[in-house]
Amino acid sequence: MEVDLPQLRALVAAIDEGSFEAAARVLHVTPSAVSQRIKALETAAGQVLLLRSKPITVTGPGQAYLRLARQIQALTAEAVAADGHAGEPPVVALAVNGDSLGTWVLPALAPLADAVRFDIRREDQDHSAALLRQGVVMAAITTAAQPVQGCTVTRLGTMRYRPMASPAFARRWFPDGATPDALAAAPVLTFDRRDDLQDAYLRRRTRRRLDPPRHYIPATADFGSAVRLGMGWGMLPDQQLRPERRRRQLVEFDPGAHLDVVLNWQQWTLRTDALDRTAAAIRAAAAEQLDQPGRAR
């Protein structure tokens, strides 16, 4: 099968933008043209590559074609830059968990913003490896230590999460400490329906499966604000607590309790300058901001 670059570009645009209409705007063609290119690619492949859902998603067979398309894009951008021609900066698609994105990742990437265009997908660290597997991203911060096929893996460090609440909330709901009965009744905050941190703490603390009242707050900064405002308790990373503790807006209602989440960096084995610079920036920031083996807390 010959590689048809316009068809592969249409595949990437459809996944990135979520619809043929949005892809058409990016590619400066009609939605019909995008549809025809995708159909031609699927005919050549002999398989359905995209699910026409809202948003569009890639099928299992389509994952290999999506990875190929992104690799060709990355190599093309690097070749153009190496040849001395001015062009669009290379795009690096990343999957990053919300807590890392909201604390240490953006400051690490900011110095590269003039040379690299980042397409960041916020995804829970326990699920971000799936985006690598699908070909949606080139690299991911993930809890998965086993490398995805075609990727390398590097340990970044540990994020430590502590059960936190506002002082007034702790006095109201935990007058006798974090007892099983108090934890069963106290409202809890959860990032989204795939966030298991709070429930993991509850299982470890009580050896029971509790189902307390809960609020869903799907943004890192808003999650921390909701804890400070007394809407519920939540597991917050040390990186988010440093300024809050100084202002005494939060308390550990179960002193000493914590959950450690080991983060890894997975990226394509295909090397490009933009991806290498991104990886180096992430590793340097992680070495400074995350807990490392042998380092005193």
C-alpha cells in the first residue's frame, strides 16, 4: 500500500479536531473532501479506521495509521527546519495528568513555546498510556512502567498526595479524627469518574468500601479551591500544598496519611529534536519538583 500524505493528514485532523467539519477548517478543504480522503484510506487499508462518533475516535486498526501519520508529520517538520526553511514549528502531542499540568509541567514547557507547538491532552495518569497506544500522542506522563510498544520509558519521580480539608470542615466532620464512620459521612471531592485517589485512601484507611457523598470537580485549580472553600475533603499533591500550608487554609485531617503515585515518561522510540527537547525539559523539572529515591522529604 502506497502512503498518501493528504489522506494521512485528514486522518490526524479528524482525530485532533473531533469531526470532519472541524478537520476541513484546519485543512482548508471541504468536509466532503475530508470524508473522501478517509474513505479512500480505509478502502486501501481494507478496514474501518475511524468511528464516526462525536467526537470521532480511532479504531484498533486505525491506531497504526495514526501513529504513522504523526511520525511522518514530525519527521517532515524536522526536515524542513534542518533545511533552513521557515515553516510551522513542529507539533508535540502529549498526555499529561491534571495535577502535573497544574503544578510543574507548564513551567517546564514554557521556555520551548517559541520553537515547539504543544498539543496537550489532559488525561488521568492511570489512563494516559492508552493515548500513546492509540497513536493520539507522542509522549505521556503515566503510571505505567511497562513501555507501550514502540516507546521507551523513564521514571520521573513520585507525587505524594495527602488527605486535606479546610480547618472548618475538619472541625465539623472529623472532631474525633478520620474514623471510618466520619469518613463514610463526610463529603468527598473527586476529580472525575476515573479518579480513584480518594477511594484508594478510603480503602487503605478503613479496609472497607465506603460511598460518602461526593462532588465532581474536574480541574486541578478548582479542585484545590473547592477543598479550601469547605465543599469536601480531597487528596492534594505536595506540589499544590506548599503555598497553601503557609497561608494555613488547609489542614491534614489524618496526619501522616498519604498516597504515593510514581510517574513515568513514555515517548516514541522515533527521535526528533522537538521531542528530545521536550523530554529533557520534563525530566529536568521532574528531578527538581518530584520526590526522588534517597531524597529527604
